[in-house]
Amino acid sequence: SSKWGRVMAILKELDDNCGTPLGKLRQVADAMTVEMHAGLASEGASKLKMLISYVDNLPTGDEHGLFYALDLGGTNFRVLRVKLGGKEKRVVEQEFDEVSIPPELMVGTSEQLFDYIAEALAKFVATESEGLHPEPNKQRELGFTFSFPVKQTSIASGTLIRWTKGFNIEDTVGEDVVAELTKAMLRKGVDMRVTALVNDTVGTLAGGRYYKEDVIAAVILGTGTNAAYVERASAIHKWHGPLPKSGEMVINMEWGNFRSSYLPLTEYDIALDEESLNPGEQIFEKMISGMYLGEIVRRVLYRMADEASLFGDTVPSKLKTPFILRTPDMSAMHHDTSPDLKVVASKLKDVLGIPNSSLKVRKIIVDVCDVIASRGACISAAGILGIIKKLGRDTLKQGENQKSVIALDGGLFEHYAKFRECMEDSLKELLGDEVAETIVIEHSNDGSGIGAALLAASHSQYL
Ligand code: ADP
Ligand code: MG
């Protein structure tokens, strides 16, 4: 019937516009490398902020003592304490707790958000078990992982450039987030000092390096997406301070804000962006990360319902609700291996209020999920290739036995198997077999929390 003709036409158009042939991915990778250079050259020269992290030494294994970490991501925040025992013993003990952030706090006031965090921290401190107390007369020290763009002014201070993901709290922008947290801790009676402020990518890089010396970069694929890597300090032309002894500096790319005319952008992405909390910003992130993938799929299905009556004569009302289809639900449908696609059927019913779907309809849904997830995975791979190229590790050097490990973390990478596999396959294909042998993608499970604690240790006031 003409209904199916229309549906298939919309699907084909989507597939065409989301295409990521190798040539295009190479252009994306090269554009990423170019922007990296520009962002390092001078302030404001690129969409990539290429933020200086003030981390010029990564963990060595010698870190010692009790340290706290607090990880404010997008959906949850985690509090963690670890007892570090040096090279031999490493992480002797650790305890953590996870708290979700009430949505109203993401768009409320700065004081409300930081009070809520400090309160959770106070509760967590109260549960210190035997052997996990600070030494007498020593203040507790904290590594603060804050996964939003911050202009650091030192290892333990930095001002918020802007919120991303679902956050929008005007009075925090331009403020020192460590000062905000410290004031809240004072109000809530938490006696603790922030000794390191780190982006989650930087934390993940530090956590990865603690266990493996070959870790050179970290990428987060979670609610949002971002990357950090180790740069030669002399290559950071916008840095006018003294060069660090190590000769190195970790750069927080803020790659979520990357954009390029080579990115396969569709009408759905453009509409999503226009209606978002941060129009014009984080375009790469909006094509890749967990906050948005399900929402792109919803927009495609909405058009299929509206223009081709995919779900009958009227558009199901729930399908009109932005962000109702979450990426974990999309992922569950995408991975449905039952012959009659019963996971798809139940998600359509439970999430979108669409009962009695035909198998033909369910198959279309899986196809849409596949197109959107694959595109995100492929351009993530291209981004990683961009970093590898910037470091000159995309070619083999005669006589050198070089290995490069990239630490990956985030809920999307961890739980969306098809996304992860597609990304890894795409990166291999881009690198070619020989070079691919030297590049390792490694899951760094909650590396950012441990990483922040490690950086808190190496910047302790008691050293
Ligand atoms: P954050 O990025 O907020 O620090 P995480 O790294 O834990 O937090 O990532 C959480 C995100 O991961 C969720 O917002 C969701 O988009 C994505 N996610 C979680 N579970 C799944 C899943 N099963 N399939 C796909 N994506 C998932
Ligand atoms: Mg996180």
C-alpha cells in the first residue's frame, strides 16, 4: 500500500542522510584534528575549547592514604572513598554510594543543587567504616569530578563556562564550582577540602593510567560525550605559563561541542537542537550520546506516524512527548532477538502507549534504532581517530613497539553493546589491520571516580 511506500521512503531517506562511508569518516577525523590544533593555538579559535586541566602528572601508583571523590555526571552522582596503599597494595579498600539528581534541581538554583550534593556527602561521611577514617588531625580531602565545561584556574578551582546535558542553572555560570561546593559543605557541616577539580574524562584518564602506562586518552560515552588526552605542553601555544617539568599536560577537549559540515546531520537533529536547552551548542554530543539517541529515534517515528500513518490514522499522543523514549529503551528494542520482536512490542506498549503492533512495524523500529545508533558509533570512532592522528599514532614507526590504550567509560558504552561493537569495528576499519593492532580500547569501569581520588591524593595539602 502507499502507507508502506511512504514509510520505506522516510526510512531510506534517513539511511541515506545518516550514511557514514569511510571517506566521510576520514573527513570528520581530519576536521577533528584541525580543530584540536586551532583550539590549542588560541582562546576561542575553535568550537573545541581544548581546556587546560592543570593535570601535568598522572598517577604513578605511589599514591597513599584515604581520599574521597564526588562525581557529578548527568543523571546521577556518585560518592566514593578509597584507601590507597601505594605501588604494591594499590586500592586497599573502597566504598561508594550513588544518588540520583532530582530533575527539578537541574534547572533550579546553584545553592539548591550544591546543598543537595553536600547533604549526600555528609550522609556518606557518616558511614565511614573501621579503617576508612582519616588520620588524626588530618582533614578529609576530595577529588571533585564535574562533567561540564569548566575553565580551570588551578588544579582545585575553575569557573563554569556553561551547562550541558539537561542542566540549566543560570547563577552557577561564571562561578567557581569548587567555591560553590565548599560553601555548601560549610553550610552542611562537612569538614573536607577539595584538592582536585577534574573533568570526568580527565578522571578516567588518570584512573586508566594508574593501572596501565600506555593509556594516552579517555573518552566518555554516557549521558553526554567528551574526550581528554595527554598533550605535549610545548604544543599548547595558548599556554603562556611556565612549562611543567613533565613536559606534558592533560587536555579536556570538550569534544561534545565539535561540529563540522562533514557530519551527517539530518532534519531531526536540527529540530532537536533548535528545541533544546542549548541550541547551537554540543552538536556532536547531540548526535552521539545517551541523552539524545532515543529522542532522535522518537522524532523519526513521529514523522513516520504523522506522514505515513505508521501507527494508524492518528499519531499516538505519547509519541508527541519529547524525550519520552529513552536510550536504554531504544537499546532494548535494538537488541531484541526474539522472532516476533516481543521486546519491541512491549516497549511500544509501555513507553509509547501503542498496543497491537504488527511485526512489520516492529521491524521498522529496529531499523531506525540501527541507523541512529550506527551513525553515532561511527562518528565517535572518527573522533577517536582524530585524537590518534593528532598524536601521530595513526602510522607505525620503524622499529618502535608502540601501544596506545584509550580508556572508555560511560553508561552508553557500557550497556549499549551494538553501539560499542559498531564503534570498535569502525575504528579498526579506519585504522587498517596493522595499526589497529597497536590501538586498544579498554573499558575503564568507573575510572573517573578513582581517578579523581588519585588526583586528590597527588595534590594533597599534606605532601
Ligand atoms: P553520566 O554520563 O550521567 O555520568 P553514565 O556514564 O552512567 O552517567 O551514563 C548514563 C547514561 O547511559 C544514561 O543517561 C543513558 O543514556 C545511558 N545508558 C544507561 N543504560 C543504558 C542502556 N542499557 N542502553 C543504552 N544506554 C544506556
Ligand atoms: Mg559520568
